[in-house]
Amino acid sequence: MSVATERKFNPYFINEPAAISFSGGRTSAYMLYKILEAHDGKLPDDVRVTFANTGKEMPETLDFVQACSDHWGVDIVWLEYAGRSLKPKEEKKSVYEYSYKVVNHKTASRNGEPFTRVIQDVGMLPDPRHRWCTGQLKINTMKRYLIDENFDLPFLCLIGLRADEPMRVAKIHGKIKEGQENYCPMYVSGESKQDVFEFWETQNFDLNLPNNKGVTDWGNCDLCFLKSKSKKLSIMRERPDLAQWWVDIEKKDKVDVFNRSHGSYEQMQIIATDQGQLFDFDDDPSIPCFCGD
């Protein structure tokens, strides 16, 4: 079967340099497995699997990324934002160079260090209208690594969005943005979270976070400001320790909070206590971002 024919009948077959964006969730792991399956278990030499760690991923997510690498024999490149500095001999203070670092399961940040650094560099908190954290911590960090790996821009980026996420898919699938050409093979293949759920039911390992029919509300940054308020409160009730980084960052900023409509993380931390459960709050939906599941 020719490459062209294989590509036509198998959306997971890759015949060009590409990056597989692995968020660390069940959906993107399913996509990775299907891509490996399409290539008889071994990725082409010009395909990279990248995982961008913000330092606020759930520890179970980090363990899952490593488990996928170990169980499937695939090399996953762990990346972290490492800061910005003025370019040498530049007089204009607005001209910066950005850096990243390659880490692994053992050396990956677990206390929000990359996220803290990017907030210091930008000088403000991200919020639902200005989601620059995703761009710097994930998209641009991955892009800088690929440029150093001699990938031409725009590079093909495979993203784990499913067929049951048409609104999210419509925003990125087939579009070139920020140096990457986005492609969603699960959407093309017509696979939904039910397919993801059934797949993980048959595997001998899994993401050790709540499974909501194939996906989890606990994924990506642990208490991401784009999660609905009720989801954040639910997570805080189960894992109150996760809130402290968010509380400290807002206190340090002294000017703003991550999501004004939800109040401060300190307020939510109080609400999430046993006494706070006496109160009920109308919920708003989570806001999706590039991070995926």
C-alpha cells in the first residue's frame, strides 16, 4: 500500500515531519496509541511526541505520561518553559529571547516553577480573556524545541480532539496558527469519548484520576482558572493542598485574580472547607483551551 493510500484510509498514518502534542490525558494517550498502531509500534524518525509540563500538572498525570512511554516503548520529550532574557547586545528592552529545557519524569517541576516564571516574565496574571499561559508554557515551548530540532515552520501538529468536540475542532483543525498546522486525527476518524473509555477498559494500566466515561475533570493544570468553579471546589475538597500555589500567586500579584467571575482562590479555598459546603453556587461551564485531555 502506498503512503498516499495509507494516509487516505488511516487518519493516524503520518508521512511528514510532525509533532504529537501529548497533554497527559486519556484522550491524547489514545491518539498516541493509534498513531503507534498505524506505524506498527514505531514512530518515524521525523515524528516527535512532546509533553509540556507547567509544573502544575497533577502528579498522577506525570506518572501516566511515563507509564505510556514505558508500556508502549515510545520516546516522549518532556519540555518546560525556562524563562526569557534580553537578547545579547540589544538596546531595545522589548526584544527578548525565550528558553526551554528538556526534563524527564524524575526532574520535572512539581511546584509550579515554570508557571511562576512565566508570570514573572509577563508581569501579569493570565485570565479567561488573555490565556497567554497556554501559548508560552505549551505551544511556544514546543515550537522552540522543534525549531532547534530543525523542523520547518509551519510544522504538522497532531492534537487529541475527538469527533464529539466539534466546536473545539472547528477552531483549530486544518488551520495554521503560531507556526503549527493543526490536525485532529480522532475527529477525522470519527472517534468519541466512548471509544476512549472502551479502550482504557481493556488496558493493563490507566491514568489514576477519576474516569468520567473516558475523560477526567482533574486533568491539565490542577486548578486551572478555565475550569468551572464547581470543578475547582470539588478538587479542592478532595485535595486542599493544591490550592496554595494559586492562592500565593494571587496574593503576590496584589492587583488581580485569575478569574474575576469566580473570586479569588483564597475565597474558593474557604468555600471548599466543611463549613463552606453549607453554601451553594450556580456553576458555569469550563472553558476549553489548547491543553486538551
